[in-house]
Amino acid sequence: MQAQIVDLLRDLQRRYRLAYVFISHDLRVVRALANHLLVMKNGRVVEEGPARQVFDRPQHPYTQALLAAALNLEAVGNDIVSI
């Protein structure tokens, strides 16, 4: 069901040239939908940039920890958070 909704949102985005503000802890869905990301910790932006760049080369330790935890990669540092 989730994949169908993501496909529908992407189709609508392409068809009608829509922009979404999408807030989520589900990084797999974020990766499927986002062109640009803001990563926030405690209400502050800690990393920002094109989605591919942030996912492929995260710069901030918090972003690295989030991706490691969410995408089943090796955990980075001790600042792992629950998602």
C-alpha cells in the first residue's frame, strides 16, 4: 500500500509539476520522493542539500547516524537515535 501511495505522489508531482513539503522519519520514503532535504535535530537544521548528495555523502554526524540506523548500515558514532 505504501509503495502505491508513493508512486501516486510521484506521478502527480510529475504530471502537475507539484512541490511537496514532506516531513517524515521514514527515510526510505523520503529517498523515493525528495529532491532536496533538510535534516533537523532539536528543531535546528544540521544538514541541507540535494537528496542524492545527502543520502550518498552525509556530512553531519547526526545525518550519518540517522542513515546508518534507518538504512541498516553500520552505526556511526554513539549518537544513534530511534526513528
